[in-house]
Amino acid sequence: MGRAYEVRKASIQKTGAAKSKLYSMYAREIYEAAKTGGIELESNASLKRLVEKAKKEQVPADIIKRAIDKVGNGADESYTSAYYELFGPGGSTLIVKCLTDNVNRSISSIRTVINKCKIKMGAVGSVSYMYDSLAIVSVKDMSEEEVMDALIESDIDVSDIEKENEEVVIYGDPKDLFAIKEAILNKKCDATFEMDEITMLPKEKVKLTGEDKACFEKLVAMLEDIEDVQHVYHNVE
């Protein structure tokens, strides 16, 4: 299975976590996007994308509305994205992305998990160089040739295009995420996007067994339970 499957699998695992955590994280992301780019969906591509994703993951409409309304009503909250790079069991590595209003709380929570699982935190760049930061867009009901034509017509360079089941998957620079989608829509106005993500994919993977696997699974579960943790990227098959 392709790289897109791994991203989709991680998303499914995330939606299977506690609903309150999922709703809270989307509320933060939507608020931050609205605060940065404005509350109108049609003029704020980041906000529009987040609202569409939240609806797909069945986040209640009132939670989405409240997050946007907070900006319109003048609320002044401040969230920071923070990344932590970890060395796990058996040669595994992890990148933990947080969206938080209290960095000290985030790092304290993560250090508690690190100590309980007896792993190590790396310096900035010690793990991330082993990952590629990519935009991934998958579209249905289009051929690879049609997708390629759309990207060429819009003068967009991408890293790779592959066919996966009934979808064409495009891998590109994170800054080109919206441009890729716009190029596809210009070619096929009713195009259906199965995925549009900015993610971090490992350049190489490791397979864990026995105690290492059990420890890793416990580690990931504990990290995902932390309130401020937005994503956990890793190199384990």
C-alpha cells in the first residue's frame, strides 16, 4: 500500500480517540485559522479546508460555529505550534506536533510520558531530517494524465503522482497545497478530494516486535491522550 494509506490510517486512528479531544483540537485549529485569515470561508482557504475536514470527521456544527464566532466577537486567545522530536524503542523515531496556549504545560506533559516510557527527547533537527514534509492531495474520478495536465496548466511542480485504488495521489510542497487543489478544480469543477493533508512522512521505516512494539504502542497512546497534542508522526510500519 502507498504512502497515502499510511496518512489515512493515522487519521482514522486519530478519529478513534476520545471525541472530546478531537472536538477541542478542531475548535483550536478553526479559531486560529479564522483569527489569522478572517472568518469568511470563501476568502480564507485554510479556514474552509479545516471546516470541511471537521465536518468529515463529524465534529458538531455548533462547535465549528462557536470557534469562528469567538473571532467575530473579539475573543483574543493565542495558540502556538510546537514540535518535539523523540527517540523511541527499537530505532523508532517520533515527531510530536502540539497546538497549545501554554508551551510549559505541553512540554511538561510530554516529559512525563518520556520518563514513564524511558525514552529520549532529541534536539531540534535530530529527528526531523529523517522525514519529508509534504502536502498530500488525493482525488477521485480523474486519470493520472488529467491530473498531470491540470498541474502543468497551472505551472505547479510536484514531488510525485501515483495511482492508488480509484484515486490519484499527488505529493507536493506544503506551501502548494491549496494551489494543487485549485488546479484540479479548474480542470474538473466537481472533483472529489479524499484527502488534503500536510504531513511528515519518514524516509525509512522500522518494524518493531515483542517488548519494543508494546512499548511503542503504549508511548503513542499516551502522547495522543495529551490535550495539546495535535499529531504524532513516526517511522514504525
